[in-house]
Amino acid sequence: MVRGRWRSAVSALLRVVAVWAVSTLTMLVLAGILPDFQLQDDDGDSITRVALTAVWGAGAFGLLGALVWPLAVRALLLVPALVVGLLAFFLNGSLLLVALSLIPDGRGEADPETAVVVAAVMSAVASATSGALAVRDDDAYRRRLYRLAHRRHRRVGDDGRNGLPGTLFLQLDGVGHEALREAVADGLMPTVAAWLGGDEPTHRLTPWRTDWSSQTGASQLGILHGSNFDVPAFRWYEKESGEVVVSSRPASAALMQRRAIERTGDGGLLAFDGASRGNLFSGGADQLALVLSIAARRGRSNRSRAGYFAYFSDPANTVRTSMSFVAEVAREIGQSTAAWLRSDSPRVKRGGFYPFIRAFATVVERDVVVAAVLGDMLAGRTAVYADLVAYDEVAHHSGPHSPDALKVLERLDRSLGLIAKVAEHAPRAYRIVLLSDHGQSPGETFEGAYGLTLANLVRAGCGLPVPRRAARTVSASEARDAVRTALHRPVADDEEERPEPGTDPVVLASGNLGLISFPDAAGRATREQIDRHHPALLTTLANHPGIGFLLVRSEEHGALVLGADGAQLRLDDDGTGDTGPLAVFGPGAADAVRRTDGFPHVADIMVNSRYDPDTGRVHAFEEQIGSHGGLGGEQARPFLMSPYTLSPPVADGRELAGAEQVHRVLRRWLRECQGPQVPLTATEDPRSETEAEGPFPVRGGTVQDKSA
């Protein structure tokens, strides 16, 4: 034991010396290249003297970084997250200037601008060298990742769980079942292909069907907390308060989570030794980072931003992520400009702050969440659920099958590969479950296809004046609101989507799902009331070529689905199936619409856009050419990819339908891994093998697709 400690100490000392030597060499090279950076006096010095000066400067810079940086990052957490990268560059440069000032006889000198560059390069080189040296030493590799993730190492055997595997749930936000299949078949995701393909695949792939509201707010709430009751859309109007609930706003996310917990009486999927990373909701986890539902809290109870310290406590991480952020901004500007020059269609505007929002989602959030997950595994946590939102954000603006979005999938696959490699060094085995919360359906926007917004169509149907210039439809964006939260800029009262008092209808959009409410009608307005006050509205909407169907409530017939040319379907009739206006939307559509009709806050009129089954296209009611939120196409068909060591998600021949059912499956899997800590109901335990196999080709083998 003593010999092992001495070996570790000597190994650590040798790594320090090696990093010091490389940093010294880097400083010498930069001094020779940069004219405003020197390591000698004005009269010149011998090579030996210059080398000693570099040794002194590199050592002082490394020591200052080790001592000052962790404290400085804690202070930087008090400022907006997106400003941290910029301040980190200046802080690193300042530390270098201090280090140069400590060199005897004042032989180190650099302009402030040059100091920033030198410090950035030295930090990146030192970090890369340290990581490369540590890779061959498992203990050192663990210690390095502990430091990156700011987690205290815990021996699993200490609490009686020795030998029990942990479970890692990785959510690829917005990646549909077909999109994943195509990316794997095209060789874009070799890590996923290795899990699914080959002679002995380790994972099964199962599609599942979302609720009518096919968006992260509804799906992730159901998956993590077991209930998404009364979540009719991404945003909806509540008449009793006169306010709009928006799933990506911290206050709204907290409200949704509280309601779900009150309904289930359960803390969530991650209540037992869990961690929630980059999610809208906590899932009951104690370890939280970048979780929106707690971002509105003030004081010490808000631990969501702790993930930033976990990652940015390493100055090289700050430099690397900041440089990647800038590169991603440039990449988006180049890609959007190329799309404009090619006159791609459909196309939406991608200017303004969008390049920065995209870079935040695809670089900053990804890096911070992945680092937190690595720390969780090496700390031996029982259950981890993390959301990677990069693909969803890019697909909204570039299209779900665009080269831009596919490149993001490639980079996400590399992150999955890193996570899988680090899992090999974790103190316990991990079962990695990959899943998505929804897919995305392509298509031109409703306004782009027909020249007016849904709000203006509603006003025309109500006989109200229609403005000549359509007001811009607010686009749903989890990344945009995450940026606002990171910038410490919660939505001000005057910026809330709070409708003006009056009798005009409130029209909201959630992808290709529209919601129309009449504030002056007490409770839910019926079809008969709507016809009396606005006799042309329902006919105008139902017969519009861009609209697939409407859901209204009738005093006489109950829930009614209305389609073009007077078609209607009574959902309250026993045995009503997916017929009439719902036939084109496939199996399960009637059940999904019927369930939503029973929500207390369902809109007076629910509007689903047209869906073309031949092309898979829908029309979003907001500025998105890849959308989700309603029925139609790939948006309602996400995936669940699980190891064969876990029981099949559903019994043979059954369909996995709804986020709440996915929650029950994940809860059952946690019980299989951990014993009786997680309750299991009788309905959660299908044991027979699932659906028939459907292999499809990939490079280097086949992927076994367990399709429902």
C-alpha cells in the first residue's frame, strides 16, 4: 500500500515536471514568434539565460493558475455565463502578466493583448499535455476528470452498493427514430452503430409514440416525473390567471414540475442518488446542473449554475470552449450565408443573435453537460439523466435532415464515445440508455406557404381587422431561454407573453400545433358559443388547406374533431378510432387527442396543421422549418435505445405510447439495477421479448432495430 502511494506520488511529480517543461518550451516558441512578447532584457541574453527565464515564467504562471483560478471561477459564477469566457481570457492574461513580473531583473515583458494570446495558448498546451500523460494512468485519469467535473470521489462499496451497476440516461433532444436510423446507416454515428450493429449488438432500438404535444416540456416532464397531465402544448393560456405558461421559462418549468409532483405524490425518477444535467426539470435529483426549473430560485438553493464551475474550473476548458464557441458562430454565419446564396427553400431567417444562441446550445451546454456526466459516473452516482440539445436547436432553423444538423449528430456521437470510454474507468459499471423526447418534421412555415400567420387567419375568421404587416410569431426555443437564464436575464414583466385585457382571441403556437382561446369566455368555450359569436371562424379554419384538423368541445356531442368539407369525428363515442380527419395521422392519434381534450387548460380551439404523408411535411405556425409540438410525421416518433442486459421496454406486440409509459419503463430498469429502492407497479413489468427485428445496413455490419 505504501509502495503504491509512493508510485502515485512519483508519477504525479513526473507529470508536473513534464507539463512544466512543455510550458517552458511553448513560452520560448511564442517569445520567438510574437514581437510584443520577450523573455530577455533590451541588451539581449544568452540562450541559457533566456531558457531559465522561461522556466521561471512558466512555473510562476502554472502555480498562479493552480492557486488563483478555482477561486476566480467561483467569483465569475456571479456574472452571466456567456461573459465568463470573455472574462476568463482577460483573467488568464492578467495571471501571465503577474507571472512575468515575478521574473528576476524584469526580463519578462508583454503587451496586455499579447499576454491574453500567450496565456490562452499555454493553458491549452498544458491541459493537452497533462491529459495525454494521464490517459495511461487510470488513477490519474480519474483524478483529472474529478477536477474537471468538481466531484468528490466516492467509493461505491462504502454504502453497500458494491457490484451494482448505475444507469445513465442520455437524451438526444429532437432526434427522431428515423433520423437516428439514417445517421447510423450513413456512418455518421459510429459509436451508436457499434452499440446497435455487428455480430453481437449490445443495444436494442425501439420507437415510441409521443403524446399530442410532441415537445420537450411535455415529454421530459412525463419521463422524469411520471405525469404530463394538463400540458397541452409548449405554451398555453390559463384563463384564471390571464397568463401564458411557457415550458422553457424558469417560473413556468417550476410550476409544471410542482403540479406533476402534486399529481403523482412522487419526487421523480432521480430521487434516489440521482443527478439531473441540462434538463428542464430536476426529476427529484439532489445533484443539479443547468436545470431550468430551479433557475428561478434565489440564494443558495439554486445550484443549477454549479455545472459552470465544474467545467470552467480548468482554464484550458475555458479557452477551448470559448474558441469553439467563436468557431461555431462563424460556422453558422457561413452556413446561413451559403443557404441564402443557394436560395434554399424552405428557409427561415438566421441572423441577429441566433448564431450566438446556436453556439451556446451546440458548444457551451454540450461541454458543460458532458463534463458533469463524466464527473457523475466517476463519483458512482446511481442514476444520471442528461439532455443534449444541440441537434434540436440546429434542426429548427436548418431542417432535421440538413447537412448542418447531420454535422451536429456527428459531434454528438463523439461526445457519446467519450462518455463510453470514461465509463470504463468508473468505480461501478454503467448501463447507458439513449433516448429522445420527440423527433422533428420538416416543412415550410404556415406563413411562408400561405402568406399569413395563424393569428391573422383567426382574426379574419372572427371578422376582426387584419394588420397589413404580420406580427412576428414568437418561436419556441429552449436554447434561447437557456441563454437568457445564463445571462441572468429572466423575462421581465413587460416582456411576458401576457395578452392585453380585452375580447380578442389569444392565439399561440407550438410548432405545428396552434391554440386559440377567448379570454372573455368563462371556462372552455364550446362549439355552440364560438358559432354564435364568430359564425365563420370554425369553417374558415377547418377548410384552410394548411390545417389538418381542429379540436373543439360541443355541448351536445362532447369532444369533436373537425376537418375540411364538414368532416367531423366524435371522440366521446366508444370505440372511436383513427378515422375521418385523423386517419392520415396514423394509429394512436385519436387516443392522443382524446387525452388532451380532458386537460383543464386545453385551449378553446386546438389546431393541428396539415400533414402530407407522402413527403412527411407539416407547416409550423412559428418560424421553424424543422418543427415539433403536434401530430404528423417524425416529430411524434422518437426512440428508446436500451442495453439487452435490461428487460424489453414493452411486451411482444405492444406499442410504447406516451411519455408517462416511458417513465414507467425507466423506473423498472432502475429497479432491476438497484433492487427495491425504486417502487414498481404491476403494470410496469413486461418480461417477454419486444417487437420483431428489422435490421438495416450500416458500414461494417447491421443494426438490429426493435420496431414497435
